[in-house]
Amino acid sequence: MIFSPLQRVGGVMIGIMLLLTLAGPLLATLNANNEPGLPFEPVSGQHWLGTDYLGEDVLKRLLQGGAMLVLVASLVVVGSWLIAGSLAMFATLRGGVWDRILRQMADMLQSLPGMLLLMLVVVVLGPGYASAAIAAVLISGIDILRLARAATLQVMQHDYIDIARLRGESLAWMVRYEASPALVPLVTADLGVRFVNALFIVATASFLGLGAQSPQADWGLMIMENRQGLTLQPLAVIAPVIALLLLLLPVNILLDSLLTPSLQKNKNRPTVMGNTPPTDHALLIVQDLSLSIGTMTLLHAVNLTVKIGEIVTLSGASGSGKTTLLHSLLNDLPRGCHRVSGQVWIAGQTMLGLSTLDSRKMRRRYIGYMAQDPRVALPAHQRIGRTLTHRARSLGFSSTEISRSLPGQLTRVGLPSHRAFLLRYPHQLSGGQRQRVLLALALCGDPQLLLLDEPTSALDAENTALLYRLIRLLAQEKKIAVLMVAHGLDAIRQTADRVVVMAHGECQESTDCQSFFRQPRSEAGKRLLAASVPCQPPIQNTKDTQSGLQVRGLQLQLPSRQVLHRDITFSLPVGGCLSIVGPSGCGKTTLLRGILGLQPAAEGTIYWQQQSLSLRLKDRSRGQRQLMQYVPQNPYDSLNPFWLVRHLLLRQLIIFQPNLRGLECEEVLLAMMNKVGLSPDLLSRRVRQLSGGQRQRVALARALLARPQLLICDEVTSALDSENRQALLRLLNTLREREQMTLIMVTHDRAMPAELGGDILQLGSALAQIIPAGFQMPMLALRSQK
């Protein structure tokens, strides 16, 4: 890591002061002169800084007075976060009355001035360091309660919290292993500020005579005790003041410089022009780009061009480097990644090697980017309207232009433009709606280059077709260059001018669309095309089928009490499959959450093999939790990014297969990784180091390790390439056939119900409708003819 000069100065000053402060009492004992002099003696050879009001040596008292102050302030910081942070996480995760009590307590303490709170504690407990520390914890804890509660509310929006609840994890376990890791960046950023505040509170308490008591040596107490002799012996007051300043100021300097470290780097480096390879009408040029992390190669000698008005799709297996390539075009490389060779040009200007500030200017001027994970890309604390307005203002649009163009931006991506929608937060939208909000942000200002990472993974067929038409229209009429990551061949057929197939971080093939579908040149391209052949559903014996899941009269409501679904009724035999389809935002995921008990239904009954299941998850037994397992829609949200893959899967085994030990667990993990088509090497990686497709298969492996009788999947193939999609569907059909596992699948893929077999539950604005098995076969035949 490279530190700026300001950071180095602040760090060195803090180190020196902490060393002198903590070692001060030891240094004070080395002073041979322990005899007190007269009060307020001036500087002399015997007393280098004079004496104080007791005749004690000021230098000796100064060396003794900082250690306890720093120690108490440090304990205050640690205690504040441990107590207030833990309370906030427990109460927020528990919800209900506990959360209300916490907020009311914080409001009550917030209304009391800090000085009054300090005096109240001293009145009850008496003066001393303990009282000052308790008061400092209360004062700091008020802010920490609010910070930790807000951060925990964001954590609760992640699907991995729901998965922990489905496992039956205790509240203490979720606080320690699920919520706490997400708060680490917040705590790290807050520690410095909190230490300064704690030091100030404790020193102020001593200055007022409420903290340290005579004859203790304390810098705040020294200022108070010697203020009467300021004109006689000013160093007795000035020396502790300077000591406090030398301890507080470097901390503030270091914190200020760390807030925006990247903006200080290379801020005067000019944008490099020219040296562009001769390519006609090329807006984007990638030449011999190689990236690596340590000894692992991410991209190797990638060459790519996108011309003005051209649509190029990046296809390939999960983990082949598609998303990494897009991030490199944005000069947003993963942590620890470095460029081995190559360069990227956008509109004739180099992109790699620019400072963060220059990169932002380039992105703002030329690029519209749609990320793969909407939950991470959209600010959780901002309403949708505010996010769109902020993006438009950053591009230089006036308020009048924004208010005039905003409805049109939403309408062209198939979103409502009324005020109620603009006031929603991201967690109040469906996956498809969040994805279209990202697309609206990317299209704001009509960029010259559009980078799309799986733009249709959460969209229904109608909105997918709308998006493809929009992309084609923008490329033709506005001459926007488009580079789109796509797993499905439909996207290539309907939009692409050229196809680039990637495998193992390399561009295996770059050819026009017609030539690709006629005869791919690379082995990776041939595998991609071969994977479009649909798999056949298992032949299910309709005789003697056991009753599996029965749902009767289920009524689901939104948190606003608005009824979303009425009278959902269906039956699903053991080993059967139900595909749930419908437009984005119609409540498919809400229905799954209602069946799982995560969002209890207002009315209705749920039975599994004639056994009644409670509508509330917390009232279900461990066995009832185990029989249903859930694979959420978003692979970037369903796995805790702070965990190793091995630890995440082992936790599932510990809960649901507690009899396994040591090598048996490892053998089960290796077998499961092989079953879902993942390398065992991924077990030692953290979740955040995996691609979207790899994460989705890890989420499926986690669910299967519980050996469920009913597997509930929400768009489980949306992040997978064609080859892995077919492998996954074959696996699910095999599990149904051999292990009689029942399957509920939410999908936007029109062909998937036919490939899985079973009934279809059609959701929409009208009542839910069951489409019996057999009506899907024409769709399968149509896919086979393509």
C-alpha cells in the first residue's frame, strides 16, 4: 500500500506520542530528582519544565499523566462498540418491541446534553476514572446505537440472513457470524473518531474535577489544578495542553487523509492521448490485456474492439473472466489485482493507469455501466427517485431537465414513473425492477459506450424482449457501442452483431453472429452451442404418487398491508415439479417466502405429506425446516461474502448432518462440489472471489447438503451459462427421479418448465392460474427447432 506524505506524518506523530505516553511512567521513574520544590518554580536545571502547584516536577507529572488517559479512552471505545453495537444488532435482528425500546432509549439519551449526563453519573457513582469512562460510554453509545442499527438494517436485506433463519440459527449466532463481519468496515472507520471523542470526554472530566482525582497525574487534571498559577508558571498549564494537542491532532490528520486516499494519487497525471492501434470507427479497443492476482491469471492477452453502433456479446462459462474484463474497462480492478501487460482505449484515450479521479471523469463522460448485482450497485439508503436524480445531476443536467426527462427514462425500460414508485427503496422492489433501475441509470445521458453485465438475468420474457429492442434501437439510432455479457443464446440471436467467446481468461473466438451459429470455430463456442439442446424431463410414475406439498387458500400481503395474492391453492406430489412464472414484480418471490414462512401469510394452510406446517418459520421444528431448502434469486446476495466456501458449507453439515466427523465431512463436501460442477479448489476461496455462476452453484450445494425433500429455487439458472444451465437441470431431474425430491422453480425462462416437466403456476394481476403438465411441450418443440 502506498501512503501519502500527510499519512506518513500523521502516522509517525501518532506512533511517537503513543510511545512516549505509554512509556512515560517508566521514564518518569528514571528521574533521580524526586524531591519536590517550591510551588510554581520556573524552569531550571533541576526542573526542566518547572514545578506545579504542589511543587512537583512538571516534566515528571507530564510523563505520568498520559498513560491512564489513553488507556481509559481506549477502553471506552472498545466498550462502547461492544455494548452499544451488540445491543443494536440484537434488537434490530429481533425486531418488534425490542427494537422500539432501543430506539426510544437512544432518543431519551440523545435529548440529554453530554455534560449533564457526565454530572449525573458522577452524582450516582462519585468522581473518578470509572465514572468518566461510564459517562463516555453512554455518550458515545448513543451515536453507535444509531450507526449499528442502520448498518444492521442493511444487513437484514441480504438473503443470507434469511438462509440463517431457515437453518434455525440462534440470534447470538447470527449477530456474531452473519451481522458482525458486515459491520467491520464501519467499526474500522469509526474507531479513530471515537477515540478522539473519548479522549476529549475523559480529559474534560478530569479538567472539571469529575474524573482523575489528586494526587493522580492526569493531563486534564493538571490543567485544572495549575490554572491559578498560569501567570507565575505558564508551562505547568501549557505543557499538558500541548501534550493533548500533539495526541489529538495527528489522529485527526491521519483520519482526514484516509477518508479520500485514492483521490490523492496521481491527481496531476495527465490523460494519455494517442498511441491508439489503427482501427476504423472503434470506440473501445483492448490490446493484449493480461491481469493477475498473485500467481493466478485472471485475463491473458485479451484483444477486443467494439465499433461505434456495434453490439458485441461476451459469452462463456461461469468464471471465464467476463465480469473481470468489464471491470478492467472501467479501471476498477479487484483488490490485489495488477496489470501484467496491455492497455485499454476508450474514444482514443487510455483508461488503465489513470488516477481514480480521472477514471471517474472518463466513466462519467463516455460510459454507461449496468452491474450484475443490483442490490450492491443501488444505494440501500436512497430512494429510487433520489438515486436517478443524483446520477443526472452528476452528468450536468439541470433540475428542469431532470424533472422533464425522468419519467421517460423509467418508461423506456418498462418501469412506472409515478411518485409512489420513485419513493421506494431498493429492497422494496423485485429483482427485475431493481435490474431495470440499473439500466435506467446506465442509459442516463445517452453514453457513447454501454457496458451491460447480464442485463436480463432477473427479467421476464416480455421485459427481456423490450430491453433487447431498446439496445438495438440505441445502437442504430444513437450510434452507441454496446458490450454485453450474456449467458443465453437468445440474447446473441436477438441483439448481437458479433460474438466473443471467453474461456479461462482468454478470448477463444470473435466472429459475427451468423457465422457463430452456423459453425463455431473454438471448442468453447461449440460447447456453448451444443448446450442449447434442451434436456428431457424425467418420466414420473403417476400411479401411487404420494401427496407432497398442499397449499390451500394462501393470502399474502406486503408490509404495507396491501394484499398481493388471494386464494393461492395448489397440490404438488412427492417428486413432482411446479414452475412459477409471471411478470417481474408480480410476487413470485413473495409467494416462495410465504411457503417458507419467512414472510408469513395472512391466511391459508400449508401441508407436507398431510402434516400441517405453521405459517410462521419460528414456530416450525428443525425437521420441518430441514425438509424445505431455499436457493435465492441473487447469487451475490445469498452467500455471506466474508465466509470461506468450506466454512459456509460445513455449517450446513453441522446443523443438518451432525453425526458426520472430520474426514467424513470433507468427503461429503468434495462429492457435493463435484455434483454441482465446481472445482474442489474453490472450497478455500472466499465467497466474494467467486463469479456469479459459481456462487449460484455453491448456494445450490448448500441447500442440497441438508438433504431436503422439497427444494425451492428462485431463478437458480439466471447467472449460469448454457452449458452449466443444462448440467444443473439434468442434476435436478436426476434428484427428482432417484431421490424423489420435490421441486418448486421460479423462472423467466420460457423453455424451462417444459424441460423440468410438471405443472405451471401462472401469476399476474388476475387470480393465480394452474397450467397442467403437457401444455409446455409445444414450447419445448419450438426451442428445439431454433
